[in-house]
Amino acid sequence: MANSFGARASLTVGDRTFEIYRLDALEDRFSVSRLPFSLKILLENLLRYEDNRTVSAADIEALAQWSPQAEPDREIAYRPARVLMQDFTGVPAVVDLAAMRDAMQALGGDPDKINPLQPAELVIDHSVQIDAFGNKDAMDINAKLEYQRNRERYSFLKWGQKAFSNFKVVPPDTGIVHQVNIEYLARVVFAKDNDGTLQAYPDTLVGTDSHTTMVNGLGVLGWGVGGIEAEAAMLGQPVSMLIPQVVGFRLTGALPEGATATDLVLTVVEMLRRHGVVGKFVEFYGDGLEHLSLADRATIANMAPEYGATCGIFPIDEETLKYLRLTGRDDEQVALVETYAKEQGMFHTVDTPDAEYSSTLELDMTTVVPSIAGPKRPQDRIALTEAKARFEHDLNQLKEERNLSSKPARGTINGREFELNDGSVVIASITSCTNTSNPSVMLGAGLVAKKALERGITVKPWVKTSLAPGSQVVTEYLNQAGLMDDLEAMGFHVIGYGCATCIGNSGPLPEPVSKAIAEGDLSVCSVLSGNRNFEGRVHAEVRMNYLASPPLVVAYAIAGTMDIDLFNDPIATDRDGNPVTLKDIWPTQKEISDIVASSVNRAEFTQVYDDIYKGEARWAGLDSPEGQLFGWDDDSTYIQKPPYFEGMSREPAQVKDIRNARVLALLGDSVTTDHISPAGAIKPDTPAGKFLLEHGVQQADFNSLGSRRGNHEVMMRGTFANIRLRNLLAPGTEGGVTIHVPSEQQMSIYDAAMKYQAEATPTIILAGKEYGSGSSRDWAAKGPSLLGVRAVIAESYERIHRTNLVCMGVLPLQFNEGENVPTLGLTGHESYSIEGLEGGSAKSVTVRATAEDGTEKTFTARVRIDTPQEVEYYRHGGILHYVLRQLAA
């Protein structure tokens, strides 16, 4: 590596000496001490990877002299230290690595060269569903069902754990990926042998889940990316990114009595959404940091996707070191973190000068009030004092929009009669990484349960209650505090350790409740301690969803309705017939802090994480294949070898112009990756459902598209199949429908794509503005590629999706300013030729659209292959092909 700025130096910590890249080597020229904490981490990364190819001295200078007000336009190559995955998004990544091994062997190379070059860690946490609840056997029942449904996937991942070096799998029923990350996996500062030289550098990562940002609370820079970017990072390729603007968020004061970290983060989300931080870094600073525990910081960092930022980071300080010791990190690691951070000007104290920021906000935490958010967006915060009025307003609006005429409905559960109304809470779930990592709110929920039970109060019979801790440590300290029995007595039994209600794995409602909702056409509610409450996400039968702190989840389960003023109305009647208010059962801050101090300790963390990769008996007893190459099963409907590398040669074929292509879909503005990427339930009358039925899978065993991401045949059929997609080629339709040209037959997009492939006809997509916005998903690029889409012509792109298209060999083109489908008079029924590609290095191309009557429209379009490295990816047919050929050579 180059060392243009003389930054390479040594650092001694204890009896070890490390090579580091000193930031102060640039101080005289660029005053890097003024940079935000997050940009210092990026700057060190560029210094360490300067190679005059992907990282140049000019790139380093551009970041070192960062201008806070400059619009992001400089692209840099960032190499994270590790990759973090969950099982939904991790399975296809491991499938691709397994397929690359086969391809490497076919090319005459050594398959064992295909391994993650950066540490890759996968936590199986997205597959547990809440079938059983409200009893001590719930977790065991749910775990059994989880293994039955996912045995093939788990067996495959267990093979990967053995077959690949630098790859570790945390087994099911251990914890949520982001909580396991902060409690165990995160290093904060890495120590790694690099060709015989011991290097120290900041722990950085990309993750295949948007809430990867939770680790920002620990001072670790990381964010969520698509699977393609994650695979590239695993294989040593840089992640392309723009030097961002950084928004500073000053925190002052301390939370008042009655307010929780959940209330704080909902306030922060509301403020930052209003400010506008999409595509930006957010950095928290100010004297308020002294009053925030590490768990509180992680709660705020977790919801960066909800406030729209790339990351929401806190600096390294004494609280960081305290947390590392609490969670069982050894003294040597803590000393390395402290010494390195101080040496690099990355350690925050009360005397640390403020950095320069692109803009700033300020929140006096003494003004935070108890809050919830809903009924369908996390940024829609509602002060608890206003919750009843806002509920009534939102309910009336919902009923008017959907022309609902609801009526009360009755039923019986376990011999207890009940009546459901609009606003009845039918799901109350303490779940999700956002809050289950925070002992203060988890123990606070236990204290609410305890105080309610002492008054003879319990939850309403129609409420489906659940507790899904983010790690087994939570169960340990709840038991240590003597509060687990109280939570269980209220119906909050542990149903498993994983991401449950928050991603829609809430399981079926009790049949009498489900029947009553349908009979009354009711708008019922869920209350969860999660981070997302979008329409249809939590449960298909629940129209209104509210985010709340764990103590408030318990309170709403007791009330059984959102149509209540929790601040003033009685929440229940005690055993003596006396009204009980929320204040009567709400713990004080001193009660919470005392029980946290007495029940949360280092021994709990070291015991839980002592042998984390071993797993429990089901994992240990799970059969998995052996060997360097995976034994693909042609009959599997979960795991199939993808066709990316079929017929691949050692040298890439010449990039040719695209001739006589047809339009597979003509799309409008703001088509998101949710519209493109397969996700959600599988219906039997869809191409994916028909495929499974044809292969002997009963509808009850369909599982979800997310769980079948390792089978490209299912995923291809689910691409562009979102029920809300509007393809203008087939006006008046919704869903994955198109018109095959020139036959003019209406059919599914999948069927049309296969028909075009059989006719050897390439296809393209025409689209409007912001194509591919939303969560960056690998299958939003993989799916179109496998369907035969060779190019997309759009008015503008979401940056990550544009990159992902290139990485899958799909050409992103952009209409010139002021031009689009309507202005050019295009119908989508033309035949399209794209000329002048010049091997992918062209800056613009000529597009010829020929109608059936022979008339031709010609226009130019910008080629959005934006970097020399991307040209190489495209020339090779995709990033995986590029890496494979490099390794084979």
C-alpha cells in the first residue's frame, strides 16, 4: 500500500506493538482534528487502503479538506473491516459463495480460494414466528416449528460455517443480530495480523439489515447495505460511497421522571425526519451524553433508518469502555480501544471541542415526554397525553378512506367472554433490537407487571402477548431481578430469541379474535416496542400499529385498547374495585436504576456468550453436508444453485451493444425496491405459488419469500410481483402484470420474461424518477438480471440500487435532463436498440426506439456506470464474475 502522507506509524499497548495510520500526519495541511468523528474513521480507512487504484492520494485529500456545506459529489472506495448478516439476507450470500466455488472448480482453479476475505458473521434471528404464546412451553413449541420450517436453510448455513474460513454463524434462538453485535461481536478497535504485521484500526462494518446502525451507539461505524454490496465487501471489494454531509445533533440535560429511552428516540426520529437527513451521517454530541447509558445510545442509533440517515453515531468515551467491561470484553481489548481512540483524536471527553458539521440540531432532554408513534409510521410521534385524541382522529380518517362501517363483535377465549371494538389492542409485544437491548426499559416493563399484579390486575383476554428478548442475557437479568415471574403472570412469556413481531413474524391471532375482527370489520391495533409499524407489516388483520416503550406495551395490554387516555383515565380496576391509573403502577427512575445496578452484571454476559457458536441441542443435532463443495439437491425448494456462472469462461466476452430489446415493464416515479424485490407472503395463484405447488409444497408450507431467498427459481417468480406495482404497459392493472410484445398478450411479468428468453429477445425497463429508492435489496437487482433484463432507462436512480444493477451486469441508463417517456412519446411497445457502449466505458449512448410501423425515435441517454471499477464489473458481467476471474487468475 502507498503511504503518500507518511501516516504509517507504530503504537504500543501493553506488551503489543501495532502498525497504525496516524490521522495527525495530515493535521498541518488539512486540520483534520475539526472533522466529525465518523469522517475521521473514513479518513483512516482511506489512508490504510491507499493503492493508487481504488484509493488515491487525491481521494484522501478530498476527505481531509471536507467542506461541511458541500453537496456530496466525490465518490470514495470504503472497505469495512467486517460484514454482518441475518439469515434472510445471509442465505443468498452464502448460496452465491457456494456457487462461486463450483464455478472456480469448473475454471480449473482452487475452490478453496473462495472464502470471505473480511470476517463475515451471520446471526440466525429472522425465522422464529410466534405460533405459541402465553405459556411456559411457548418458546419450545416455536423453536420446534422454526426448525421444521427452516431445516434445509439451517443445514445449509451449518455447512457454510464448516466449509468457509472467516465465516461464523450464531445459531437460532440465541438473539437478535444487532443486540448480539453490540454485546459480543463488535470490537470497536480491530487487531489483525496483516502479512506478519499486527495492525490496529477502527472496527467498521456493513450489514445486510438496515438496523445495523445500532452498533453506532458503541462508536462503531456501520450501516445496512444490499446483499450484493455485502458479498463484494466479503470478497475484498470496496463499497462505493459519496463523501457525506454530517449533521450534528447536540444533546443536553437528562431525561425527566417518567420518560424512557424509547420516548427519547421517538422524539429524535421526529426531529431528524423534519430536518431531512436522507443520505447523510448523523453524529450525536453535547454534555447530554454524560447522562445516556450505552444502551440508551444504542436505542437512538438503532433507528437511524427511521429518521432516514445512513448512520447515527456516538463517539468513543468512558461510557464505551464501561460497557465493554460489563459485557465481558477482556482487559487487553479495552486497553486497545482506549489507547487507540485517544491517540487518533477519536476519544470524547467533556473538554473535547465540537467538530464542524453541515448543520446542527439541539434537544434538551428534560423536555422529552412519554410518547408513542403510529398508527403506520415511526416518525409520527404522539405525546401520551394526546394519544386518545390522535387515535380517534386517525381512526375516523382510516374509516373514511376505506369506507369502513365497523361494529362491536363478541367472542370467547378460555371460557372468558370478550367484546372487540375499533381500537382494541390484539397484539402487545415486547420485541425488536431497538429496546430489548436496554435493561432500563426491560426491567421497567417487569416492574409495571409486578406493580399491576400486586393490585390484582392482569391483561385483557383478547390480547396476544409476547416477549422476544434480543439476547439470552435479558432473560438472565430479568430472572436475577425476580421479574420474569411477574411478566409471565401477565402473559409475557419468552416466545423465542429473534426478530419477531417487528418484521411480521407475529403468528396467527387466536381464532375467536380473528373471527371477531372479520365479523365486525374492525380496525384493531398492535402495540410493540419495535422500530417499524408500516401498514400490513405487523399482521395482516391489524390496521393500526403503535410503537411504544416496553413498560407502555404492558400498560396497553392491561388497558386492552388504544381508545384511552392513559395519563388521566383509569387503566383498570383492582381486586378491591378501586380504579388504578398508569401513575399508580409506573416505576420511578430510582427504582429502575437500583434494579439495573443490582441485577445486570458481567457474569451474565460472559456465561451467555461463552460458547455462543455451539448452539442448543437442536442445532448441535442438525445434520449438515460435509466437504469443500456443497451438494446441491435438485428437489430442494429452499436452496438451489444459481445460474450466474453457467458457461463462464476465464476471460470476459466482449461487451456488445443491445439490439432489438423489448420493454418488460414501463414504470412511473418512485418505484422502490419493495416494488421490485420479492418479499412477504406467497399466494397460491402467483408464479411463485404455482411453482411451489408444482413441486409438491402445500400452501401451509409455503413460508415466505424472505425465507426462500436461497432459491432463485422462487425469487425470479416473485420479482416485480408486488401487489401494488403499476406497470403502465398494462393500464388498469396492479401487480406483476405486463403485455408481451408483439403478441399483445397480457400475462405475468415472469411468464413474459421467460417467453422473451425463449425468443432470444433481450428486455429493458423504462422508469421515472427515483428508481430503486427504499431499502437496498440484492434481489431488486438479481431478480431483473435473471429475468433477462439487460438495461434500465430511468429519469433518476437511488444510488445504491444503481450500483447494484451494475454489480449484476444490468446497464443503468438515465434520460437527459427534461426528457422522459412522455416527452419522447414512447409507448413501451417499441423495439429498442442501445448503441455505442464502447465496452461499458461510454459516457452516453444512442437509443433507437422502433415502432411496429417502422417509425423510429432516437435519443441519447447517460451511461450511469460511474467509476472505473464499475466499468470492470460491468465488462465482466457482474461483480461476482469479476472477483471469480481475479481469484482464478
